Amino acid sequence: MIESPDQDSNNPYATSGNPYQASTQYAPVQARVIENTYKKRGLPWIFGKWLLICYLCAGPSFFLGFMVTGGTVGAIVGMNVGIFCYVVGYTVFECTSFVQRTLQDRVIRRAATIGYLTRIVFSLFPVLTPLDMFLGIASTSGGGYVVSLFYPMSGLGSGMDAFAPALTFSFTATIIQGALMNVVLLGFVAIVYGVCCLVMDPLKRPTGVTR
């Protein structure tokens, strides 16, 4: 008795009895290929990329924070620790399987690239300084409130000479301003994504990847 292809589970060319049903024999293989292709970049490459992006984007805010705090050691350490937290957060977030699969969509990947490149270019020139100043006022208020909770006798003046209050203020303000800027950047990327959906050919997207 000769077994039909659909009866032999070990046959790699086996097909279902339904001619209109797509074969799922190599579906897991395709998913692994997509994931492994993205992982070839490696953790050091992803970490180095976000280290460069975060510190370039934080340039104007770092300068404004330096002026507000007077450039004390605690303030500089607090700002650097806050920026580094975003570097680690972005690295861990991008290394997740969900983000790796999402970035396989060329439209999403293009929109994210345009958004962050625009942010970097604007950070190198005083184009976004008004936005950074506006977000800086909000983050400064938040940082001052946190300092008043932990160090009631310290203020934004003489209290910034002490290491601990200056570090707490700068770290908190950096985290708040980074969060607010990420919300603004996310909105910009969403607009860019909508434009990319209109101008990019959907048929050129990788098969098997959905938005």
C-alpha cells in the first residue's frame, strides 16, 4: 500500500487534502529566519546605537540642565545616570521578541528611523531648543518637588551645592524630560508612519509579516 503525501507526517513535501489550504510545514522556520536575521546585529551593536542616540538627543537638555544646576558634580552625575537609564531601557526594549518582529515591517522600521534621525539632526542644531526649554520647565518643576520631599531644607539654589540633592534633582528631571520627549517623539513617528503608508508600496513588505 502506497501512502499518500498527506498521510506521511515525516514527508517534508506533505500537503493537506484541501488544495486551498496553505502549507504550514515551514512556517516556524520562516519565523526563526526573521528573528535570527535581526539578532545577527548583536547586543553590543544595539547598546552602542542607543548610547549614541540618547546622548546626542540629550545634548540640548544637558546644556540647559548644566546652566540651571550650575554644573555641580552631583548634577552632572544625576544627568548622566538618567540618560544611561534610557540607554539600558531602549536596549532591553529592542531586544524583546515583540519589537524584533514588529521592526520586520519595513514601514514601521522606516518611520522609526526617520523619527529618530530627525530628532538627532534637530539636537545638533538649535531647532528644538524652545521645545527642550518647555519640557525642561516641566521636568524642573517635577525634580524640585521630589527634592523637596527627600531634602526639605534644600532648594534649587544653595541646596544644589550638596551632592545628594543635586543628584536627585538632576536624575529626576532627566527622567521626566526624557519621558515627555518620548511622548512627543512617539506622536511624530506616528505621523511619519501614516505618511509612509501612503507613499510606500505595501506589496514590497516582507511576506508573512503583518502590522
